[in-house]
Amino acid sequence: MTSLAQAALGYVEKGLPVFPCNAQNKRPLTENGFHDASADAETVRRWWERWPNAMIGMPTGKATGFWVLDVDDPESFESTLSIELPPTRRVDTGKGYHLYFRFDPDRPVRNAQKNGKGWPFPALPGAETRGDGGYVIVPPSIHPTGRAYQWHDSETGMVHAPSQLLRIVRKESRCERAKPRPADRKEAKPNTSGNSAYGLAALEAECAAIRDAGDGEQEGALNAGALKIGALVAGGELARDHARNQLISAGLAMPSYDGRNPWTLDEIMAKVDRGLSDGALHPRSAPPRQGVQLGGKLIN
């Protein structure tokens, strides 16, 4: 049995699912990719009997309880890093390193990769994320450069990511940051009059769903969000200009999973405008507040 097969079975013994990947391009060798990842020893043994030199792939996110900050260009990353990262589990790769952080289902991290527009996080040039809907290659797989993936040390455990890092990789403030700068407000001041607390809360929830949508879910999230908000605009809960600007900003925050076909501003604007118009055909207002009977009086 090869050392790679033994290592793969070692992960299985710890309850971690794995799957084989092509040693040249890191792509899954199984039919359904990382969705086929298994913690069944016999299944894993058969895979590595068939592909003895396969890299060991492991899903990230809810499946394993961790996400990874993939530092692919250490020089760019380290020279511009402005936040303090705590010591955590680390794997040295062929070109850089992986930093492992515990996955928080309440603040899930998804995949974000470099595309035609550059690195996914302006504040973290040189870095990508592997989270829900993704996977990483784990030691002792051999990188295409010929170097082996290896654990940086055996002493440092995995920790939760600091809040500032989570805000960056989840782009939690993207909608707010995308508001016009003070110098621009004279020419393009968003109309925020007529926004109810109910409407604003619904808008923020839809923006968050759009920003966090995974691969294959983004178009549906954008269309559904614009449709729901269009109904609230028609129902008088939100100003259309404000809602439109926020939805477009959320759309621009979506990572382009297909680098050959990245999201464009025109495409996002068209989908938002169409959704708002279709939603307006079915106006919706905030539900009536429920009162409580107390001493014969209705208290709201």
C-alpha cells in the first residue's frame, strides 16, 4: 500500500471524508467531485488501488468543520496584511500555505477564487478561500511542482478566525461600503426616504443571501431577492432607488466561480431591474403588528 493510500485511510480513521484528485491539475477523479468524498475505508482503499498516486482531496465547510484561507502568493499577502492573524493549523503547499480555521455555521465562509478581475478580496491580495462548496488538497499529497504538502508543525491547533478576517472574507459590510462617498452625493444621492424598518431589515437579509450564495445558487438568489424587494417597493416599504443600489452592490460582491465568465455590472443591473419590475406586480406591505390583550385594552 502506498503512503498516500495509508494517509488517506488515516484521515478516514479520524472520521474525515476524502476523495482522490488528479496529481497534475488537482481536479477530482471521482464522477461527482468532492460530493463523492467518503469516510468509508473500503471505498477509499479501492480508490487508491485504482489511482495510487492521486492527491488526497478533502471537502471544506460543514462537511469537515473547517474552512481554509489559501495564501497562493505569500509575498503579496504578507506585504499588505493589515490585520493580526492568530496562530492556527497550517499546511505548506507547493507555492504558499493554507491556514485552517474552524467553520462557524452562523457565519459560513464560501469559496472565493482569483478571476479576471483579480484577487477576490482587495484587503487580502494573494489569498483565496475554500469553504462551503469547496475542497483542499491535504498532506502528504505531492504538488505539481514536486513538493509535498506538509503540516507546518504538530503543536498548533485549529482556531476560530478573528472577526475582522471573517468580515473581509464574508464581505459582510459590502452593501454599506458601497454607498456613495460624500464627495459623490451631490450628483448621485440615493433616495432613502420612505424606507420602513421592516423594509430595511428585509433588504439587508436579501443582500446577505445574495452575497453568500454559493456556486450554482447565485443567479437564483439575485433574481429571488430582487423579486421580493420589488414587491416591498410597490407596497411602500422601500424607496426604489435605495433598494436598487443595495441589491446591485450585493450582486457585485458575489465571487465569480467561473473565471472565464465573471459577473458583470450590466448583467447584475439587468437582473435586478427585471426582478424589481416583476415584483412590483404583486405589492406587499409589512404585516400588521400583533397586539396583546391586557386588562381589556389592546397593547401594541
